[in-house]
Amino acid sequence: MQLSTKFWNLFLEKVSSDFKIGREEVPGLINRLSRSGCYTEFTGGYLSYIGGQGQTTGLFHKLVELIKIKKKDLWDINNF
């Protein structure tokens, strides 16, 4: 959590820019990722921590890999 406070504002700006959404929409995006099991918030407290900071989960990374699989490879059960 302490490390994330150093780059969190830059991260929010990058997400906003990359996805072409307003910065005020990023917490909602993070909330939806969290509900899907793809993101988990850090727990605990640190100085002026106000919540929202966290990390992607293993499920998120598995979904990213599935998205990268070519259509023809989906028929090969060994890919799973």
C-alpha cells in the first residue's frame, strides 16, 4: 500500500487517458473490476489512505491470456 501511494495519481491519470474516460469515472471502473473478481483493494490503513488502491488478481491475468488466444487455438483443449 505504501508503494502504491507514490504512483496512484499517475495511475489514475493514465487509466483515464488510455480508456478515454473522465478521471471521476475511474473509481467506478475499479469497482466493477473488483465485483468481477479481477481486482482486490488493499486492506488496512496508512497515513492519508482513502481507499480504492489495490491490485489485479490472478483471474484478471487469466482472462487477459484467454483474450490473446487465437480463435483456432480455442479448439485445442491443451490451451486450458
